[in-house]
Amino acid sequence: MDEPIRVLVAKPGLDGHDRGAKVVAAALRDAGMEVIYGGLHQTPDAIVQMAVQEDVDVVGLSILSGAHMTLFPKVKELLDAAGAENVLLTGGGIISPDDMAGLEKLGVGKLFGPGSRLADLVDYIRAEVGQRRTAAGSA
Amino acid sequence: MRTVDPSSGGKTAPRSAKFVTWQEAFGAAKQREAPFETVSCEPVPPLVTQDDVADLDAENEIGLPGQFPFTRGPYASMYRTRLWTMRQFAGFGTAADTNARYKYLLERGQDGLSVAFDLPTLMGYDADHEHSLGEVGRCGVAISSLQDMETLFDGIPLGEVTTSMTINSPAAIIWAMYLVTAQKQGWKLDQLGGTTQNDILKEYIAQKEYIFPPEPSMRLVVDTMEYAAKHVPRWHPVSISGYHIREAGSTAVQELAFTLADGFAYVEACLERGMDVDAFAPRLSHFFNSHVDFFEEIAKFRAARRIYAKRMRDKYGAKKERSMTLRFHTQTAGCSLTAQQPYNNLVRTAWEALAGVLGGTQSLHTNSMDETYALPTENAVKLALRTQQLIAYESGVANTIDPLAGSWFVEDLTNKMERGAEEIFAQIDEMGGVVAAIEKGWFQREIARSAYQFQREVEAGRQVIVGVNKFVEEGEDDTIELLEISMDKENEQVERVKKLRAERSAPKVEEALARIRKDAEGGVNLMPAFMQASEAYATLGEMTDVLRDVFGTYRETPTF
Amino acid sequence: MTEAAPVATDRDAALVERVRAGDQRACARLMTWAERNDPRYAAAHRAFVGSLGTAQRIGITGPPGAGKSTLVEGLAEHWRKTEDRTIGVVAVDPTSPFTGGALLGDRVRMSRLVLDPGVFIRSMATRGVFGGLARATDDVADVLDLYGRHTVLVETVGVGQSEVDIARSCDLTLVVLHPGGGDTIQAMKAGLMEVADVYVVNKADMPGLDRLVQELYDVLELREIPEDQRPPVLTTVASNGQGVAELADAIDGMVAERRASGALDARREENLERRVRRLVDGRLRRDVWETQRLAEHLHKRLAGSGTLSAYELADEVLDVYRGAGRDQDPSSNDPSLPDTSPEDSA
Ligand SMILES: Nc1nc2c(ncn2[C@@H]2O[C@H](COP(=O)(O)OP(=O)(O)OP(=O)(O)O)[C@@H](O)[C@H]2O)c(=O)[nH]1
Ligand SMILES: [Mg+2]
């Protein structure tokens, strides 16, 4: 799979702490990915619309406001409804282990809390996208 | 990259024979495998001697507490008269929930209140706005109208406590609601003390909770400063904040310089409006982060006072001492806390708090150990408060003023901080000032770079974070109790706003909103209009919408 | 070299039909094929090319930060509001030559368009070299045409030849400048000034406007273009919409005029020629260096051979290529070769 992995990085909700989103965007770029930066304060509808038009492999969301239990499921639901169920939804923020587990049950990918290593995120995305592309016959 | 420069200042003065002997012995000794740098990725010398600070004019640059340039503290007697104010930031759920938490904290010896608002409030949306979905009462308390403000302070005499409110873009409106609430409790405006953060520049630079473009935002800030100077003299209308700049990933010296530069921009804006510097400067306050690098932080605080005093006197012509003294609030670094091994956060917070105290802070917030997961529980908040009380009453550090003065290392570091900040000021001036640099995305880019550099050093193991990249424990992390906020709170608040809209007098609201529009367009000080609208129970969202319409909204150009 | 002409399968054809019918996800996927130089795209293209040509394609280029994205947003909003016209946007940002990654940030400036189903935005990275960029953007614009978009706006940063090239392969090229950057001179160096059909001086609210406009007229003077053929100069403040309606009308006016005079057809023909040449160049290059493994040949010759003339070696490489190319087509019988050409798609 030599084609660059395309990732949409965005911040849903109202919080403006974009340090994490920006560090992640820069790291993914440096790992050879094409990062579409969706910016701050995006609604779930807008995020999914961007993800579909950009035909991304991954949507990465950063949420520090505590609204993750509302926002992740909403984005996942809309992605599925748009036929983009194959897109990996991942992200990070201030999220308790219980909440992470709960979200994973809903089909959200691994989530990364404060103190996570960028390298782990990069590896995770590469492995997941590799699998998904192969499964989809790279179509 | 690991070369060791034993002399910190690079002085060329001849060294004593003893020093040369030490240098040789040091050179011969084996070095521990470590980068020897601060958390800001600045190299640290192994030893600082008197020679390194030989140029320092101790009398004029360090001086005495309460005397220019206030390096040793803004007051002559410092903590011998009064300890710092222990002020824990709190707010969550509905106004009634937070009201109960305030009463809990006041009963346990907290001195002042500090309000955390939820994101919809910070962004000028009512709880029932579509953008508020899932965010109501999460990061703080939801205040959609005067009604909520009245509930928030129910049973708390506003003339007797001081209240700090962390609010920025809509600060003028929220402050108006507070003033009206106090008036309704029977207090006069000149009896009220407290602080509104109201520092919009750092929003563009770091926290990104802006609504309007910089220019009208600056006007709102100046409106509050003018109003405070005339009618609410005990209020601090702006708390010039570096905290968020640091949390966004800046280095210590960037935090110092960017924050002070923002403050000077407010000073210049007030001077432009024709205000007298000594009429408003005494009410300016600052707010810094206290990060994990103990000495770097102390040097930062000391340098901040010195730089500020010099500029206020020499550049802006301040005459009153109070206009030249920098007084600040400190919060320990949220970004230094880790989700792994959360109990470690208690320990980090303790020495961060100690650095704030040794740096001479006027008030302090200590973070709770569980904040990397959620808003703090009551227990965690209590421990954080106890941390301050332990420092104040058991450690003995509050007995003498500025105990680290004269430490060659600390003085040298303080000088470096000052020089570094001056270099940054020069860069900002060259770009045409703070607002121009914001519009160019300069601050944002500088911070993003520092944040990324730090993260890479962590990943490479050069910067050690215990529990994250060293002494990692496999398997389950310690489990701690977490605060749950249910969606019911959101629904409750949404209903409350809807009910209010139905019950209040619509014509009064219309009239008040029309006045806001007229004053916004006419360049009149907006505070009286906001107070009138608050009294009519116009909501925060309604008032902000008028301003959105008149001022437009801001979007930043992302920089990486 | 002949390349086995790929044939569109039913499934591929179905994707094309879905795009034509307005299926957003299908449109995005077909773009991905184009961008990856997937052979299925070339096959599909042959089939749908007949229905292209209805979209008017506007290239927008200029120095970094001139306000191109803000202007794209403004133009799109204008056309959406006044006549419900459908819009496609292609926003191109550079790929890092070191990591192959890219940060595509134009969308942030176009956030007001996101939820409008009448606007389709696609961000692209420049990815490779050798005109591969222009090939892919042309194709993505084709897909938007097929998707039925009335107007397609293609934004690139006017810093390098290939970016300028993209802007040129449209029906009309806007060069956006802004006061205060000393950009005009740089823009001239990049060959930007020559490709403009319209100059837009944006950020007219900033100091230095008059000087920039004057500088611009001086440049046009210098180039000795007859007065009546000079590209118009329009001023805008993209951030508050000032001058955007006038710009939109000017664009529509010029396209209509060119359509009527036949100049549009001539331009499209030129563009098509350049496009074909780019494809041929790309394929030849791939053929020489990869399919025929002449890079390996060259390396062998270089190894320890002292000083050789570059000219001599070039002749030698081409001789081998001509000899080999006549009697074999290894691309059709060597399964180990990649089926995409890095030159085209890289
Ligand atoms: N003052 C002023 N600022 C503008 C105007 N138009 C755009 N800007 C600002 O200029 C900055 C860059 O705008 P963009 O639209 O991102 O510029 P761009 O040319 O697309 O930039 P790149 O894609 O990075 O090359 C933003 O901060 C805009 O808000 C204008 O007319 N006046
Ligand atoms: Mg752009």
C-alpha cells in the first residue's frame, strides 16, 4: 500500500485547545500521510461531509471538552449513514478508560489519552488502514 | 549535542585557579546519560558561580521587595502580612450544582471564588443552541442569563468575597450579569472585588476561544477597563494570561514574553482611548502557569516583575508604584499531568505550587490529580487545596521573603529570561505589534513548533516523564474515582432557558438588544447596554448574536 | 510504447454512472482513482470523456497567503446565493519532498461552504514531480465536470512551475496578489504574471494597495501588451466580500465572451495538447527508467568508470532504449512491475 494514507484531523465541539490536534497533524505529515486539517469548532455533520468528499482513510478527532460521549458516537453514526463505515474513526483527548472502552464497542477505533506516544498512533493508523485497504480490495 | 558548557554566561573574565581545578575535575568525571535541559528544552549549566553574574547590578536589578523593579516581590512584607489567596477554580453542571461546590470550598477555608464556565458560555451560546449539544455544564458551569448568575451566587455575599471569572470573548456581558446580580443583592459597584480574565489576545494566540475579530474584541476589553476605572474601582477587569499559552505548548520564555506583550498591547489600547496610565494600570493583573521545571519557573516569575516595572515606568510613563508592580495568579501546569499513574500528579502539583510560592505569587490554583480524565471530584479538589495549605503552614517557605534571591543560578536564569523576552519583544515590534503578529499566525506557529519539538523529545526519551516514557508500569493503571456529569444536567439547563424566554418581558428584551446594536455601531462604551439587557433577562446568546452581526466573526489561518 | 488499453468493467462503469447521478461518495472515490493513477480511472475516462466540457474551470493562483482560499469561498458563496449554481473546488497544497506527507489546510478558510451540498471540495497534495500534479488535478476537475458542477475552482500556490501549470490548464486563470508582501517580483520570477487572464489585488483594505496596483500596471506596460488585450485588474477584500460580486461577474463575462468568440475552444485545445504531452512525457520517463530498467544500466556504467561525458552516457541510454523499445514490451509480461507509474501519479 504505497498510496499515501489520507487523514482528516478536526476538532469537533467548542473547545479550542488545538495543541493535540496540531501536534498530531504535524506528526502524521512527517510520517508520510496526507493530512487534511478541518479546523476548530466543527459539527459532526461537517466532519462527515469533509471525510466523504476527501475520501479519507482515517478521521482523527481531538476532544478535550468532555463531550466525547456525545460527539464520537454521533460522528460514527453519520459516517455509517454516509456509507463510509470503512473509515477508521480514532482520536484523543481527556477520556476515561471506561469511556474509551464504551466507545470502542460502538465501532470507534482506539483512542489516545494525554501522554500517548505519537509513534504508537502512527503505527496504529498504518496497521489499521493497511488491513482495511486489503479487506476492501483497495477499491 | 551533549556538549557541556561549564560557564553559563560565556564570560571571558579570567577564572580563578580553584575554578580551573573544578573545571578539570568536572571534565574528568563521567556524565550521567541525560540531556541536562529544562522542560523548555533550554540547556542548563552544571554550575553557576559568582563570576557568571558579575555584571549584575544587584542593588538596582534585584533590589528589595516592594521597591522598583520589584524583582523580589510587589510588596514590602509579602507573605509575612498575608499568605497568597488559595483559589480553586470550580464549576460544572448547572448553576445550582456549582453554588453547592462553592459553599463546600468556602466552608473548608478557601478564600476566594473562581468560576469555570462551560464551553457554550465561553463561546457566547445559550444552552439550547445547536453548537452546545453535549457541552452544557461539562467543563464548567452553564450561564445563559442573569437568572443563572443569580442562582450561582445565591446565599454568597458578593460584597464580601472576591470572585475570579474565567471568561474571555463574552467577558463584558458576563461581567455585566455579575454586577447586576450583586446590585440585586444590595451591594454597590464600588464594594465589589474580583477579576474577569477578559484577555482576548491570548485566545487568538493559544486558547482559540474567540468569537469576534481582534479589533472589536480589543474594543470590548477597553470598554470594561474604562468602566471599571470609573465605577468598579476594586475590580481587576483583565487578567493577562500566560497560562493557556504555556498549556498550548510554548516554552517558559515564550509564555513570559507573549503574555507581557499582550499586556502592553492593552496598555497601549487604553492610552489610545485617552485614558491615564495610572488610572487603569493599578488594576491590571497577570496569570501564569507553573510548570515542572522548578528553577526555570521561579526565574520566570521574578523576571516578569522586573520587565514589567521597567516598561511601565520607562515606556508608558507610569508614576504610581502600583502601576508598575506586576501581581499575578498562578495555576500549576495541567499539561504536566499524566493519565498514567495519576497519583504522581499530586507530587508534581506540589512542587509546581512551591515554585509559584517561591516566585512570589499573589494567588494560586493547584490542579487535581484526576484532571487528565475528567473534571475533579470533591476529594481530589480537597487534596489539591490541602497541598497549598501544607506549603503555607508546614514547609516554612513563607517565613522569609524571596528566599532564592542571590542564588547565582537563579539570578543568572532570571537574567536570561529577561534577555530572552526582550528579544521576543523586538521580533513582535518588527512585525507591527501583537495584533499584526496574530494575523500573520506568528505566535501560533511559534507555539506549535515548541509543542512539537517537546513531544518529539519525549518520544525520543530525551525529556523524561515518569510513568510515560520511564518507569512505565505494564497493565492496568491505578484506578481512581471520577466525577460523572449526566446528560440530565444538559436537558435541565436547556429547559430552564426555554422557560425563561417564554416568561420574561419580550418588549424589554427587544429594546435592550436594540440598544446594544446601536451602541456597538456607535462606538459607545457597551457596559451600560449589557447591564440593561441583563436586567431584562436577555440571554448571553442573544446579546452575543447582536455583536456577531455588528462585528463579524473570526477564523484563524491554521499554522503548524 | 503501447500500454494494454484497460477496459472498464461493469463495476467501474457503475461507479461512473453513480457520479453522473450525483452520488457524492462515488465522486470522491473516482477522484481517488484518478489521484492514484489507478488504471481503472484511465479506462473509465475513455468512456465518459464525451460528456465532459460543460463545467467552466477557473484556476486561482498566487503567492502564499494572498487570500486565494478566502476568495474561493467568497466566489462560491456568491454564485450559490445569486443563482444556486453548483460549485466544485480543488485545493492543492505542496507535499513535503522529504517525508512524502502533506498538510492540507485550505479547507479551514472555506468552512462556510462545508455543509452546502451544492459545493464539493477536494484537497490534494502535489505528491510527485514531473507534471504528475497537473495530470491529477485535471482529472479531478474532470470528475467534478462529470458530477455536473457548473463551475470548478482550482486553487494552487503560485510558487513553482508545476503549480502555475495547473492554474493555466483551466478556462481562465486568476492571479491573486496582495499588498505589502513584495510579492510581485517573486510572482514574476515564478512565471505567474504571464499566465494571468485576470489580476486580482486582494486585501485592498491593507496599506500599500496603490503601490501594488501601480507596480502591476508598470509590469504590464513593460510587457508591451496592447492596451485592449491587457488582463483586467480587479481589487477585492475577500475577508469581507467587497469586490467579490464584481469579480464573479467579470469571470462569467470573460468566459462567455471567449465561448462566443471561439477562444475558449482554442484554449481547451491547447490545454488538451499540453495534457497529452504530459501523459506522453510521463509514460516515456517511466518506460526509460523503470520498465526498461535503464537506471540500473546507467548505474552499472557509472560505477568506477572515471570521468565520462554526460552527453555520451545520455546517447548510450537512449540507444539502448530505442533498441529495446522496438522489439519488446516488458510491461505486459513482467508481473513484478508496478501497474502505476510513479511519474504520472507519484
Ligand atoms: N486584511 C485582509 N485579510 C485577508 C483578506 N483576504 C484574506 N485575508 C486573510 O489572509 C490570510 C490568508 O488567507 P487565505 O485565504 O488562507 O490565503 P491563501 O492565499 O489561500 O493562502 P495559502 O493557501 O496558504 O497560500 C487569512 O488570515 C485571511 O483571513 C483581505 O481581503 N483582507
Ligand atoms: Mg489557500
